[in-house]
Amino acid sequence: MSEGLPAGYPERAEADVVLKDGTVCRLRPIKPSDAEGIQRFHGRQSEESIYLRFFAPMRRLSERDLQRFTHVDYQARMALVATIHDEIVGIGRYDQIEEGLAEVAFNISDNLHGKGIASVLLEHLAALAAAAGIREFEAEVLPHNRKMLSVFSEAGYEVARRFEDGVVMLRFAIEPTAESLSVRFAREHRAEAQSVRAMLHPTSLAVIGPSRSGRGIGHQVLRHIVDGGFSGRVHAVNRGAGEVYGVPAVASVRDIEDGVDLAVVAVPAEEVLPVVRDCAASGVKTLLIISSGFAETGDAGARLQNKVLRLARDNGMRIVGPNSFGMINSDTSVNLNATLTSVIPEPGQLGLFSQSGALAIANLDSAARRNLGISVFASAGNRVDVSGNDLMQYWVDDPRTHAVGLYLESMGNPRKFSRIARHLASRKPVLVVKSGSGSYGVPPGHRVRRPKVKPHAFTAMLEQAGVIRCENVHQMFDVAQLVVHQPLPQGRRVAVVGNSAQLAALSADNAESRGLQVTHGPVAVPTEATAEQFRVAVDDAFADPEVDSVMVCFIPPVGVLDEEVVDALRHAASRSEKPCVATLLGMRGVDPSTSEGTYVQESGDVPEGRPRQAVPIYQMPEEALHALAAATDYAQWRTKDKGERVTREGVDRWAARAVLDRVLEEDPEGRALTTEETRELLGAYGIDVWPRREVASAEEAVLAAEEVGYPVVIKSLSPIVRGQSVLEGIRVDLHSPAAVREAFEALDRRLAPLDANYLVVQRMAERGVSCVLATLEDPLFGPVVSFSLAGATRDLLDDIGYRIPPLTDVDVRELVDEVRAKPLLDGRGGAPPVDRAAIEDVLGRLSLMSDDFLELSTVELNPVMVHGDGLTVLGADVVITPAARRTDTVARSLTGG
């Protein structure tokens, strides 16, 4: 227990939450020391609010009431307070009134109604109550308390109402439903998007720390803000100057009378904390901390960074950085360039996010050289608060952003990333550059939990979310210039047109190797062909109904590209709804002649005023076809059926909860479950594990065989034997006591010297394909479900598929399809195909169970024998540990970087 906290105080219940208006609120369990703060809160409330909460006029709370309100056991009685600026602005509580049922109530500060505080408190109380074994909430609400009635009715739960003694009685199960989760995610999306919107659309900003000398990062950022034509009010904060770069300066942000939305902090690290205090006192909404010297420098810097984060969140502010390169909003109504560079791309439709400052410069420079305009750019630096997840929430609804590119050096909350990226990718392409996952290449200053899963689980997560994975920044911009400026391909059929037979043939081969289908060509006009001949060939390709995309490669015979050839390509591409990529000598990026403006009306071919469809140009055909294949894969993901969220009949969560609680009460540190505990736990989720009997002698083996029924197998469960082909540890198809006795004695003689004679007897299963179905609670990713075939393909070739719950039925099907050994399931060499539906059913049950219980450290079903009309789970191992907090919890909460 931490010093100064009451017994049983659940520190894990503390959370920072973004409210509806984009500000941050602190939630924490109540403490006895809150009595004075609660009395102040009560004293600020109107008489009406007090009556609606207590059904009686109570101008002041009695000492007895304060004692009862502030002293809870954090299990059967729980209370949370919401604070901003260290003042209590909301209280939510539940009190258990009978087994499985608790009464819930809220009281929200009068001047903060409508910010969503009550809804957030309900989410967190429901999660805490469920962990304490409570299944239902009940509430008493006066009929004219419409605000509180709406809190319950709009939460997504199935609420039963009855009218009793002038009071509306509400009752509902608190187990999350599809609708309640949808409501939570929608509220989270709106709140976090609003916080980013406030950050990117400030009406006033202050640069804190610009020098008069013209040197230093503060002066540099101020100059770029002013020269960039920022539309709002600009203030400079410098204690020793009256003016910096033509901007009047004040000694402190507290001296700015008209308020500040965004504070750009560029002072030495040791001065940042007092600056943040000044910003908190002045009502600043967002801090952009350019300053370095924090977690990237070591433990002392990390401690300072934590203090800055805590101070900012306690006062409702969000942080970009520290050690950030800055941010850009190219919206002409804002014109914000709060970065360390004056050379930025033109306004456009690509949103960019980068964690690295050095690579941020490279990203912006590369985009500018390619004539690829951007809508928004942000650099997270140490990513103590605002991350790529927040920017993606904003980009979902931003009409100026048509595609998103993210350069990620680390990932603090991949589970939430997967969920938000999937939502965003369903509307706009999401491109990610990430060289590794988790423990690989994490930069100094980034707080990341070390994953236990293998790196290709990260790749599987991106594919599940519909994200386009790029190996480097150049690939990302190759794809971006296509998906931003061209329509998405409607299929995989490609036309290849060029003026070199060899180059066209190579391009066609490359297209086929990337899973595209060349259905037109390769067509090669003569090397000396005129622009008109080239135009006809390109027009024919676009006009072919068997073509979905067009690839053009043109090498001028004399080394100078004929402008008429380029015009012919522009004309053909502008009149078609099919995407086009091109390799033209001497050109790269977005064709500058088509990237701006609108079409000229020509013979009614295109709608008047439609934005230009710029042609993306590449130095090499391989680059163009890689981009085209990536866009095609994404287009097919976007249009495919994503499926329905997995549900299963015959699931008893409370029975499973009882098993876990019973074991952890006996062994608080956790342990491997016994065979019977494992069968009980899995049985609660409808997974039947065949019984097996441990035997220590031949006579015990015979008795066990008679108990489970012939025919039987005897096998060793020693890890030395399992999965080995050179050391046999099993005897199968035993039909008599004599056969059992002989098999036991033979195995015992062979395995005893290796201490591997841990033998069991089990009924003989129908022959089939042996598989391994498993889940793992990963410190970084949360629950991860995996599937593989047992044996060499798993152990030697690492042929394992991964998915991150919650899963849809399509996710489950694709998890099975992902393994390279899948043809063995479909039947080979005359063998019948196995029951795929049975595999998918059990994987779905495992995914639900792993999503429901953080205590499930590992669950492995091995072997699972799958045959033509079902499957048999022959072995199962479960290890449980005390629950650790996930990065993406069942109630809204900001992570700490």
C-alpha cells in the first residue's frame, strides 16, 4: 500500500479521461481526506441539484454524512471523485444492497453539466463493480431529473424502468454489451478528436522562451509562426524583452489578458515545470513542449517528465512532446507552422504523424520534393501524452485529410491503435512505417511495455486493422501519392503500356509477382512512336472493361521527355475513374501540372469543378507497382465483409470468474491450474477437454483405461518428449489391459532415465489433424489469440497465426487461413478435409475468454485433434496471474505515454 493511502485503496482505479470538450479530468477512488473537498463541492451546488441528488434540502453535509461518504471498502462500497485543478467536480458511487446488485448515484458540478463526467463515472464504476462480483446496478431518479435519466438511457445498457412512490427506479445489467461498447468508443472518439481539434485550431498562442538574439529553438518557432501567417493572436513570453521578432513580449503567460489556447514551450528542461504551473493558472488548453532534456536523457529526466505530465493532466491540459519537433495545420483559416523548419509542403490532403524529430524533417522535405501536400503534421517527441491514436481520432472526421501516414518508433497502446486504425481505415487509407515491434528499436524517452509475443504478431495486427504497412518513408510516400490523388482500384486487373518491350515485360512480371493480374498487354509502342500513337495506346488501356488500373512506363529515346507525351497521359488519366501510375524518365512525385486546381469541362467527359486527379510518377516501375499493389490490397480490405463480432452460446462468465477468484485466493501470486481446474474453467466457456488420468504404475494405467473407456492412449506430458519426433513418448490404439500394461512398462523404461515418465491415460480420439489453439496476455498487446498446426511447422518454421481480440467471425476465419500449413486442413493425398467450423468455434470461445479475463496469463489447447465432423481437445494448460491493467481498458482512460 502506498504511503498515505487508506487500506485497500485501488491505485489501478485512478485514470485520466478526456471529456466531451477535449479537456482532461482526473478520476480516482475517494479517500477519507476528501471530506473538506466534498463539503466545498456540496456548498457550490444549487438547491435544485442538491434536491435531485438527495431528495431533500441539505445545505450542508453533516459530519456523519461525510464519514459515510468518504469511508468505503472499495469492494462492496465504492466511490470515485472527478477532479479538475485538484477540485472535486463530480462524485459517483455504488453501494451493494444484495448479492450481485448495487445502487449507483452521481452528483456533478452545476457548471460542468454536459461535459460527460457522469457518463465517464458510470463506465468506471461499472468496471470496478464487475470486478467485485456485482452484476447489476439500480438507481433511484426523480422524474424531472432528465439529465441523469439520459445518462443511463444513453449508456447503451438495457435499462428496465418502473415508477414507485414518485421515483423512477432503474435497473440494468452492467456486463458490457455491443451497444454499450459502441457508445463508449463513440464518446471516446468525439472527446479525443475534440482535444486534437482544439490543439490544431488555436485562436491564440504563446511561445514561451524565444530569445531576442535570434538564436535558439524558441525564436525559430516564433519566426515560423509569424512568417507562416498564423491567423490567430500571437504572444511572446520572455522575462527580459519587450518585443521578440516584432511580437510584444510579456514576462509570464499569466500576464496575457485575453487567454491562450496553445502554449509552445521552448525553455530549458529545468524551467518547464514552473512554466506549466503558469499555464495551468492561465487556463491554457494544450502544451506543445519543444524542449528536450526529459526521459530521453535518463532516469532524472523521466522523473521530471512524469511531474510535468501529472501537473498538466491535473489541470485539464494535454501535452504534445516533450522533445517534439512541432506541428502544422495548413488549413488557410489557421496557417499554423509551429515547427523547427520553415520549408514545409504546400497544403494538401495527407495527414502526417511522426515520433522522431530528425525523421520529421526528412518526412516534410520528402513530401515537399514530391509535390505531395499535407493537411496536418504533428511530431509527438517522447509521446508522454498525445500520440498517433489521438491524431487518428481527429482524422476520422477531418474533411481536409484523405489519407494518413504515421512514422512510429514505438507503440504505447497497440490494442487501442488497432481499434482506432480499423475505424479510420474503413474510411481513409492508413499508412504506417514501423521497422519493428515492441522491444526492437525503442528510442530513449518512450515508455513501452516489453512484448512477449513474436514480432510478426505486430504485422498481423496491422493487417487485421486494414493498415498499409510500409518498410520505409519512401515507400510510404510512394503509396501516399497514389491513394491521395487517384481513385482506389476496383479490382486486381492491370494494363501495362510502355514504349519499351523489355521494360513493359519486366513491369508485367513484377505486377504478377505482387498478386496483380495483367489483363491488357504488356503493350509496347515503338520507341520512336509519336505522342499521338502513345495517347491512343493509353486510351485503349483505360477504355478496356477488363482493366481496373493502368501502369504506364515511358523512356524517351533521346533522353528528353516530350511534354506532349506527358500531356497525353494527363488527358487519358483525367477522363477515367481508373487509377493510373507512371514511370517517366526524370520525374518523381505528384505531377505538378495536375495536382492543383480543377478540371476544365471537356465535352461533358467529367463533372465541372471536380478536383484534379493528379498522376503519381515514380522513378522505377517496381516502386509504382508496389504502390499499386498496396492500394489494391487496401481497396479489397475496405470493401470486404468485416463480419460480426464473435458471440457464443453456452458461456458462463461468472462460473469462470469463480474459478479464477478461488485459485487466486489460495495462491495470490498465481499458478498453473490443475487438470480439474482447467476443465472447469474452459467448460464455463463451452470448451470440453477430454479427461486424462495420471498414472504411476501399470496397474493404475489399466484401472484408468477401464474408467475412460477403450481404446486408449498412454502418453508422456514431459516437455522433453512433447513435439519430439526422435524420442517417442506415446502408445496409441490400446484395446486391452494387456496392451495397456505392456505400453506403460515400455514407456516407463525408456523415459525414466530422462525423468520424462510423467504418463497419463486418455481415451483414443478419432484420427485427424493435430492443432494448437492458444491465448496469451501480452504486457503490450493485451490478449493475443494464436492458431497453428502442431509439430514441425509450428516449432521449426514458426508458422503461427495471430489476432488481437475482440474478433469478428471473419477475423477468426482469416486466423486459420493465415498459416502456411493450412492445406493440410483442406485434405491432401486423399485425406478428407477437417471441420473448419469446429476450429473457428473454439477460437472464438478462447478469444472471448481472453478478452474477459486479464488473469489468463497463458491458455494452450494442445493437442486439439480436428477431424471431419468436429474436434477433440486432448490437452489444455492454463496459467493465471493477478490481473495487470491493460493499456486499453473497459472504461475510457488515457495512458501515460
